[in-house]
Amino acid sequence: SQPGGHGAVREAAEIILKRLGLFEKAMERYVG
């Protein structure tokens, strides 16, 4: 990820979602 790039923002968002447990729930919903 490049400093100040969208990659950093996306990584931060994924970390937050994972900590909240929402990321896994979303994946389960889309994957089935």
C-alpha cells in the first residue's frame, strides 16, 4: 500500500470491519 493511497484506506477499513466482526458476516452473506 502506498502512503496516502486508497490502499491504506481500504486496509484500515478492512481492519475495522474485521474487529467488529462485520466483515466475516458480510462475506458469509455474499459467499453463501
